[in-house]
Amino acid sequence: MERKREAEKRKAEKKRAAKAKAAKRQRIKDGKPLLYVYSYNLKTGEPLPATHITLQDLNARPNKKPKINKPTDNKRARVSKGLPEGQYWAVAAKTGFFTSDTVIFRHREDEDTLKLAIYPETRLTFTVTDSLTARPVVANVIVRNNERRKVMQTTSDSMHNVLAVLLDDRVPFYTVEATAVNYFPFLDTIYDPTHFDGVRMSPREIKSFVLHNIYFATGKTRILETSEPALNELYQFLLSRPTQHIRIVGHTDNIGSDRSNQVLSEGRCREVKQAMIDRGIQPERIEIEGRGERDPIVPNDSEDHRQMNRRVEIVLR
């Protein structure tokens, strides 16, 4: 029984081979050699199934139906068809990838192979907000590539504050520009999209503001790592106003003595100033003032209120 199955299997294989050979002779006779079109991920080198392939005669009229207009298969990431010898163009497209370059080639072998490379997209989403209040800002936003060509231009508002743009990580860097009424222009360079913190617009007319989300070790002057976004926000504010001088004013709640709270508030102001100096801000632009527990904004009658009184205020000079 086993020998019989093996014999039948060999017989079927010979039949398939003979059929393929006959088909090949017929293609040659008909002048339609077989063309295989493969698609692959240029970043990883992996074949890509379900990539839509469009192929057409090089000199075909615009409304003529393409010779190939279908996706690659799931096994070999290819499409195949017998086509007459001649010149063709081909392009590949897939969701989540940039469209391939248009490839022009001459098809004349009995079995010709064409490979189309496509590159994955990087989708960057970000918000446009007021640097002090974190509220949405109506702004005109332009994203350019390293050759200063626009890849996106749009307007943000309170309803469409989350913006998205497709970036190609083969491009070394992008720039983001934003302008808005009553705000200083924003300009930043994106080298790594994962580190882009969004567009934060600095208002033109302000006298003081509270530096939110800055945290210190309990009863200490040491700034915690979770305060980095707040420190970067203040740095960007000073960077956008190169002639601006400020006074950093520290406040505490009423837990502890007047003297210890005064020393604590002064020390925390010094730490914030040093963080700005370490980032490149000139020390003469920054004054500090410790106010201790003297200027509460709400009564110190609950933990929530005491937390509101523990604050760092930035006064413009």
C-alpha cells in the first residue's frame, strides 16, 4: 500500500512538471513570459503580504485598465501574471507604509522577477497647548522635513487639538513651527519622535504664573525626577524670551516652624534656578525669593489646601 501511494505521488509530480513545462512553452509561443512581482519591507527585509500592486504599460493611455491591480498573496508576498514583452511601470502600496517609488522596467525573460520595496510610516501625534495653563491653543502649525518642504500644515483648536502627521524615519530631522495670536512663535526640531513633547505656546502678556507639577522630596530641597516636564516647560519659556528676567518665588504650607519653612522655600528656589543654569540659561536673568508660609492662597486647613500653598511662582521682571 505504501509503495502504491509513493508511485501515485511521483506520477502526480511528473504530471505537474509536464503541465508547467507545457505552460512555459505556450507562454513563449504566445510571447507572454511570466512575471513575478514581490513586495518587501525596506526596513526589515521581510516580505509583505496584502500589498497592493499596480502595474501598467509604460506608454498606456491614462484611463486604461492596469495589467496588474491586486494585492500580493499571504504565502510569498507576490503576484504573478504572464505579460507580453515590453516596458512597464509598477508601484506598491500598503496601509501603514509609504507608497513605493515608481519602478520602470523592461520585461522580456521567460520568468522575470520584480521586487518593490516599501517603508513603514511613523505616526506622530501631539497637542498644541498654552505653556502655563495646558489649555488648547488655536494655532497655525507647519511641519517641515530637513529640506524645508512642508509635510503638514493645519490649524489646531479646542475641538481638534490632537494633531497627527506621518514621518519617515529615514529623514534625519523635522521642524515644527506654530504661530498664534497673543503667543510667541514656537519652533522646535524633531530628531526622535518618541521624545517630542508637543507644541507649548508661551503667551506674550503675563506678569506671573505658577510652575505646576514640580515636586520636591518631603521636607527637602531636592527636586524629584518627575518634575522634568515642568522644568523643561520653564526652560522653553525662557528660551523663547531671550531677554526676559524672572524671579523664582517659593512658598510652603504652615507645617513646621516659620524659620524652617523660610529656609526650605529659599533652598527650593535655588534648586530651580540651578536647573535652569544647568540647561544653559544665564544666572543673571534669575532672582530667587523665599516667602515661606507667609503668602497662602487658601487656608491651611486641609491637605488639599496645603498642597495648593506649596508652590513655586514665576514673576516676570
